Amino acid sequence: TPRSPDCITTDLKPAILYGRFSPKPEFRESRDSIDVQEESCRKYAEFAGLTIAVVLRDPLVSARQVPLYERPEGGKIPHLIAGGIKHVIASRIDRLWRDADDGSMVLAEWNKQGVVMHLAEMGGNVLRSDTPIGKYIMRNFLALAELEPAMISERTSQAMKSKQKRGLRMTSEATIPWGWMSDP
């Protein structure tokens, strides 16, 4: 399968497959997740009668910090759409956006251009952005995609403040620089 925007197939229903994972390279599962995303998107594409024209991967990119079109591969999407691709497939909405405003703006633009967003990992259900219920659910998913990391951040911050109040160490033994030791 071509991975370059210059190698677009001429199928009547070409699609962009997009995958991303957050910058947590110390976790092997994070690095493998992009392959799992691609596999589920390929299965969905076959089911939906779409041909994967281009695979875009943004490993080690935070969707909270970097808007879709500012990412190395995500930035290619407008050019591909202008070239005639009208389908974008991702495993889940949080692979594309963790910012509801960015997601809403891009989805509105895609709707005007006739681009259909497909989410592959929906428990066997089909979710497309070109139906009224699909638009409604995607807006809710965008809000949840933004809420999830904010809640995790808030819980982490509360836990750290609680540890500090009790006089507990905030770092693990593994993060203490070589030649130093923790004060018991």
C-alpha cells in the first residue's frame, strides 16, 4: 500500500487511513498501537468498500498539543482532499483530535467538501460523519476525547498535591540522577 500522497490509487472510493499515538515511547504498547489501528482501519475499509489510497502515521505526536493540520502527516490531509479523496478513516476519534474545537472546525470543513469521516473501532457498528446521527455522535465523541485527558491530568495533579502535603517524594528511584540518592 502506498504511503506517499504522490501515489494515490484511481479507485472510485479511495480513502486516507490515519493513525497516531501519543509520545510515550517507553511503553512498547504505544509503539505497537499504530499497527493495531492500521489493521482495524484496513478491515473496516474492506467492509465499507473503500480502498486505502494513502496511509498517514503520526507517531509520538500529542493530539492535545498539536492540531491535526499542524502534524507532519496530518498536514497532508487538505492536499489529499483537494486531490479528490473524500473518505478519511481512523480507528477512533481521539486518534485525530483531543481538542473539540479543532475537531469541530475540521469536520465542518470536511462536511462542506463532501468528505466522510469513518471511525473503524465502533464495536461492529458503522459511524460516518455524513449522516445526522453520525454528526451528532461525533460531536459528543469530540467532547469526550477532550475530556478524558483533562480528567486524567486533574486526578494526577490532585494525587501529586496530596503526596506533597504528606511530605512524600514525588520521583521514583529510577528517575534520580546517577551519583545522587534519595533522602529517606
